[in-house]
Amino acid sequence: MKNPRNYRFAEVLGRELKRMLSDKVYWFVGLIAPFIGFGMIAWIFSANVPRELPVAVVDLDHTSLSRQIVRTVDATAIAHACMNFPDLLQASRALSDGKAEAVICIPEHTERNVLRGQNASVAVYLNNAWLLKSGLLKSGIQKSLGTLSAGLKIRSMMMNGDNEKQAVSKIMAVRLRPVLLFNPYTSYEYYLVLLLLPVLLTVFVLFGTIYAVGSELEYHTGIDWIETSGNSLLPAFAGKLIPHTVVFCIQAMVMNLLFFKVLGLPLNGHLGLIMASELLMILAYQSMAILLISVMRSMRIALSIASAYTMLAITYAGLTFPLFGMPLLAKVISRIFPFSYWLELFAGQTLRGEPAANALVQMLFLAGFILAGVLFMPRLKYLASNPVQPENN
């Protein structure tokens, strides 16, 4: 004898699969958009770090040393000294127009001052509106000029009678040995791709689930959905959401493939824990979709709020600006996004190699978001069973 509940679940599942296969929106959200979005982001950041950024040079000294300074800066991977200007005004215009990312100004008498044993300053002007890019340029140019300056000082001391070892020890009495733990290559892949690919996944999950459930209310097919389930809550929502959950899990697996096989993101933790957290995040955003539809009663309004909800998660994720530096209100707001908890867990298991026990707190919070959606399921079932008829004009 068939279990009536299992039979109703299979009926709802079959109904949902037919809807998915016959609706172009499902095809776009489930297959086309994810692969296009993931592929574009992976391609854009495939170079890992920006290279050969254009740098303008204003050489007012016109000596062998000034030319050596330009060659030293140009030899760095980050900078390309490709533009020369006679004065600083023209170079600043190139910087303002976006033709150059930095300007190096070598003042008059630079070589003379160095030969006299005096300090000589080389000015570097950066467009600090782009923090990451200007920071990398500043670091690269500073290292190249520091190396050149140290070489000149060593040569001067050796001319005064010191041997090479003595000269080096005097200049670098205390050496700094930086150890980059979690992003040793200063790679955009470890930084921005880690943020953008999961955000895309949450967009597809939230929008896809809102459309799947909200279209039942929008087009007044909810009665058929609930009747197919035998007016039972569990078969109705399990049969409705499981096909979409499977599709979103496949998207997450493609994302992991890009992360660990194509882009080479380090996996210092547990892959099984990462996959479990991704399932929880998918279920959490599906629950948020149920909550939004239940409260708003309108698919269009819910989609509008969902777009802001997913984009604000980027701002408050704590990756581009650390959470500990945010005001208290911002810290509280960051806790209303499942993505914030998942990102902490994912970064801990990939970049930092944290113990598995550290991930339990984030997983419990993700489970809390799922529970919030479950609590709104009865209301959504009621709305689907009692559609609001459009008013006649």
C-alpha cells in the first residue's frame, strides 16, 4: 500500500519538474545565467594580479640616475613607465583622465644631491580613489626605489673603504622578513573572486526561489499546487523546493570546481564541511525567499527587496572593510545576512585552515535562518490556498 504522503510528494515533485522544464525563466536562472556569470568572473580575474599599470614620468633632472630610476620602476611587474611629460601639470591631467595610474616626478638636481651624500626625494602621485590598485602600485614602486636607494648607499660606503658585507650590515642592521599567511601572492582571485562567485550563487538562489514560489501567487496557480500536495505542508514545500535545491547545489559544485581546480584557491580545511555549509547557505536563502513572499504577498516587491538584500550582503560581509572597524549598528546589520556567516566559514576552511570546530557557530546561525523560513511556511500555504483576486476596473 502506498504511503499517501510519499505519493503526494511525488505528485508535487513531478508537477514542479514540468514547470521547470517548460519555463524559460527556470532555464535561465538554473543553467544559462550561472555558467555565464561564473565564467565571466573567472575570466576577468584569471590574471590573478594587475600588471603593467601605466605610469607617467616627469623627469626634470635628465641624468643617468633619473633614467635608472625610470628603468627600475618599469622593471617591476605592477608598473609600466610608458608616458613622459615635460611638466607635472600635463602628467596630472593624464592621471585625472585615467590614462595613467600614477605619476613619478624626479626633481632637478637629484643626481647631484645623491653624489654629495644628501637625501633626494622622488614624488609619486597616486589616484587613491582606487584603494587596491593604488596600494599595489605604491608598494611596487616603493620597493623598487628602496632597492635602488640601498644599492647606491652600499656603493658609496664601499668607495669610502667598507667591504660589501659591512656596507650591507650598516644599511640593513635590522631586516624585516614579512610572512604573508593567507594570500601570499596578493591575488585578486583570493580576494574578489572569493566574494563575487558566492554572491552570484546567492542571487540565483534567492531570485530563483522567489520566482518559483511567487509565481504561484502571481498567476493564481497556488490552489492547484496545494491541492496536488493533498493540503499537506511537508509534501507541498519539499516537492516544490527540492528540484531547485538540487540545481543550486550543482551550481555550488561548479563554483567549487572553479575555485579549487581552475583558479587554484588553497584548500587548507575540510572540503566536506565546505560543501555542507554551502547546502545550508542555499537552504537559508531559500528560507529567506519564503519569508519575503509570505510578508510581501507580491513576487515583484519581493524581488525588488531581494536585489537590495543580496547586494547589501557584499557591503557588510567584512571582506572589503573589516567588521571590527565598523560601527556597532553596521556590525548588527551584517548579522542579518546568511552570506556573512558562510563567508567566515569558507575563508576559515580555505585560506586559514581553521579547525572544523570553529565552523560550528556559523553553521548554527545558518540553521537559524532556515528555521525562520520554516516558520513562515504555513502563512505561505494559506496565501497560496486563498489567492487575492485582482480588482475589476
